[in-house]
Amino acid sequence: MEPYLRVGVIASTHGLKGEVKVFPTTDHVGRFQDLKKVLLDTGREKKSLTVTQVRYFKKQVILKFQEFDDINEIEKYRGCDLLVDRKDAVPLEENENFIVDLIGMAVETEEGKPLGILTDVLQTGANDVYVVESPEGKEILLPAIPACILEADVEKRWMQVHLLEGLLDL
């Protein structure tokens, strides 16, 4: 399992004093209010940053970090991920998983037939949709509903599904 979870991506700078607009990648946007530390993933290293101010604007979060006081210092980190340690993650409800833990899972039917590898999760609003790539390279879309997803074991990296009528007819 990944030791860190992405909570946002720096979209742009805001003002001249080192603030950034962040596109949240968490279902719990309010979590930023209590966030004290984040890791800035530069691609080469992970820098620990201290959050000193949080504001919300439309669908973005405006953050100020103790380590940056000037737009020129933070500008180069546009597009970089903001991560939190897994131990600081928002607690999950029953039957909830982090998307990063689902990606790469082996998916099989209830009869034990391998279906493919889960490659993506589409968030549609009503329910998530799991994208499974078959060994032949075909994409299979599975609704993430109890009638279809029978069991998911994050530790074993395995999922068992019931194929609803018509799912493979495309």
C-alpha cells in the first residue's frame, strides 16, 4: 500500500505572498481546515510544509505555507501533488476504500474466472464505476454497487464481482 495519500494538486499561485490555489482530490474538502502538515511531492523529493492559513474559494482551497512568503518561491511547484501520511487520512466508513488502494487489483468473477486488472475509478456522482482491463486489452466498466462488487480485499489486492446482465455485451 502507498504510504501517502494525495489530498490536492497545486493549481496556481494566489496573490504575491506565497499562497496557492489547490484543487482538492479528496472527498472530504473540509479536512484542509484541520491540516497542519503536508508533503509537497516535487517529483524528486517530498518536502514537509506547515499549513498556516486555509481559505475556500469556489471549488478550490487557498493555502498559505510557513515555508513560502513570495510568489516566486512557490511558482515552480504548480502542478505538484500535496500528500498526507496514511496515518493522518480521514477515517473510512464501512465498505469504503481509497482509490489508490483499488488500482492494480486483480478482478475475478464469482465463478473464479479472471476478468482483468482494475485500472481506474470513474467518479460519476451516483456511484463510482470501476474500469477493468481484460487480458485482451478490452475495457470493462463495472458499477461500484453491492449487487456487482461482491468482495474487495485490499491486503490481497483482489476483488470478486458479479457480472450484471449486459455488462459484457458491448
